[in-house]
Amino acid sequence: MPKHNVDAKKNLLEEKVISIGRVTKVTAGGRHFRFSATVAVGNRKGLVGIGTGKANEVPEAIKKAIQAANKNITKVALIDNRTIPHEATGKVGRAQVLVKPAKEGRGVIAGGAARAVIELAGIKDIVAKSLGSNTKVNVAKATLEALKVQKTQAKVAALRGKKVEEL
């Protein structure tokens, strides 16, 4: 029964290709090309995931990346279904991404890989800044890390064993 629920979730997910790279392996017989793809998936309602895949053909690599992304989907804490609760920084490798909540109507102010992850998470008002390395894969992962650490007031209150009003 639970497996059916996962399949239903997968049908509602949107995919966005973040990067496609050509990987070369030099052998005695010459160069051997393969492709690596990084894909973000999300339902624009708080669920988002990132995955990478490698294959001899681009469509195959994308398919593998989508499968990998579906396996590591995480829930993002949202306020009013439009922004994040607080400022946070995510780090992966040398890539660092700062995310800040924004006022209503501000829109998504983010570039490249960070924008793809944020839009698929369903965040409508946010400011994101990439600090450090601009490697697409690591920027996307760092954005996801920053979104993962978000905590709503209710969650913080529960962790402290208090009511929301006490905060």
C-alpha cells in the first residue's frame, strides 16, 4: 500500500535539468565519452530533490538522474506557501548559497542552479545569493542544504517543549 503512494507522488513531480556534462575517459584505444546529468525534481508545494546520473547517451543519463532525484526528495518548510521561515546558508564543497525570506510580491531573486531548485520547491518570494564556487551541481546541492535546515516557529517550539506563543 505505501508503495502506491510513492508512485502517485512521482507523477506530480516536475523535472528540471540543471547541467549536462560530457565526461571523457582516455584509454589506449582512444577517448571514451559518457554523459553526466544533474536533475532537480519538485512538486512546487514544498517537496524537492536533486539527483545525478551517468550514461553513454544524454537521455539515459537524464532518466537515471530523475530516478536518483526521486529517491532523495525532502520536504521544505514554507510560510504561507510562498517564502521560507528564516535566513540560512548551505555549503557543499566550495559552493555556498545564502537564502533569505522576502516580502510578498518580491519574487524569486536567484540565479542558475539555485533558481531551479527554489522554483521546484514552490517558493515564490525569496532572495538567494551564491557565494564561493559557481559549480552548478554544488550550488544546487548547497541550495537544497540551506532549504533543509529551515524550521517553522511550530517546529522550534516543539523542540524546546514550549507553545508558539511563548516564543
